[in-house]
Amino acid sequence: MNLNDRQRRFLFGGLVVLLAAIGLYLTFAAPEDDEGRRQARPSSTPSAGPTGPASPPPGIQNPVNPNDFDIYRLLPFSREEFATAADLAQRFVAAYGTYRFDEPPETYATRLSGFVTDDLRVQLARDAATPGLLEERRRDQVVAQGSASLDQVRNIENNSIIFVVTGTQRVSEGDAESSDRKRYAVTVARDGGSLKIYSFQPADVGQAGDTG
């Protein structure tokens, strides 16, 4: 189609106006679209989680410090009583495993009497005087030397502590020598104003008597 000069000027002017309108639209619409996309896009930065308390919660003045924590203030026995009870259990087991064929049973029972309660002393004296046992030791000339070591604390009650103690015996029968090891559950209890051995038995049987 052939256009004259006037028609060409109108067409050119219309194209200029159209292009200007498109340019204005792109200029103002693009930022709005970008802003919408930014709002719709989830944030890649993780939110900070809740933090722990910077100080102990109300009602607790100081946290427990393992460097100066005193467990004995929570126990029914002081440090000194605990050490005395442990030493008593160990020395008793050593004395219990020490005897000679040529000593009277009364001597053996008297040696143990300083460790134990009156009831247990009577029982030990009766066991030591068993006729068959005495005859066997005299016949074989048995000499036993006991020693002991503490293994663990099995239980703590208000008035008693149960220790597991290993007793070792070095036994000679004439010219023959042997050794034997046994583990005992030994209960140390308050007896008046002192600590005494209340009961004992082989450790694998269970706990010794409960005096709590």
C-alpha cells in the first residue's frame, strides 16, 4: 500500500506514542513484580532457636560444681564414719580368715569379738567350736592367714552400710600350701555409739541383713 507524506507522518507519530507507553509500563511495573516475587520467595536464612537460660532458674542459688561437690552431706554417714566402717569390714574379713589348728576356739572368737555385735559374736563362737571342724583342722595341722580388700559399696541405709569385700586365705596343711579367695557381703551398722559388724555372708547369696 502506498502512503502519502501526511499518512506516513501520522503512522510514525502513532508508533512513537505506542513505544513510549510500553516503555513507561515496563519502567513502573517491573519493580512491583520484583517486590512481589521477593515477598513470595521463602527466606533462606534460618531463624534463631530459643536459647537456654543464662542463669539458674528461680529457687536455685548456684549450680552444682563437680570440683567442690561434697557427696557426704547427702549421706547418713559422715566421711569419718564411712572410712571407719570400710576399715572395720576389711579388718574383720582378714581376721575371720586367720586361725591355727593349735589355738583354742575361744581365742579365735575373742579375736573377732572387737569387730562384731554381741549377737554375731555368740554365733561366731559357736561355729568356731564345732567338734568336727576342730578335729579336721588338728588332724591336717591347718594354719590359715587371711587378708582382705574392699571391692564396692553394695547398699547404704540410714543406720548401715553393706560392703563387698574379697577375703584371701593362704592355707598350709602340713607341708602343703594353697590359697583361696571368697567374696563377702559385710553389713556394718551403728551399735550404740560405735560401728560394728552386724552380719556377713557370701556375696553371691545376696545382700547381708538390713538394719536400716
